[in-house]
Amino acid sequence: MNVIMYGQPNCASCSAVKSMLKAKAIDYEYIDITDPNGYDAYKSDFPSARVVPTMVIVDQEGISSDLKIIGGNPIVKYLSVLE
């Protein structure tokens, strides 16, 4: 499983999710939305979102819209059930 995580510096939820991903040995790409290119990518994947962290699970076929998760608590809940 590959993950794209959108976040920003000084975001406690973002730090918690990154720590959880590392602890579970899940590869992920981190995109900082305070960077203009990162923000553009974020708005492309999540046009109406206004919260970070957000996460996209990438399958082998590309990005699956069924696997977009918005917000720290839902992401932590999702990751906590993974082995």
C-alpha cells in the first residue's frame, strides 16, 4: 500500500499520523500544503477540503476515490485497524 498524505508544519494531527505510518512501516509521500505546488495538488485531490491531515491510499491502478480520508481522527481510526 502506498499513501499520499497532505499536511502542514506545526500540525499535531499531521505529526501523529506520520508517526503512526512510520510505526506500521507504511510507505508514504508527504506533501506540504504550505508550498504552492503542494497546495495545488491538495485542492486537486480534495477540492472542498479545509482540514489536514488528509490521506489518499494509492492502489496499483492509480488513486481510488473510495480511499480518500479527511481529518486526523478518521485517519488514526483507519490506521489503527491495519496490521
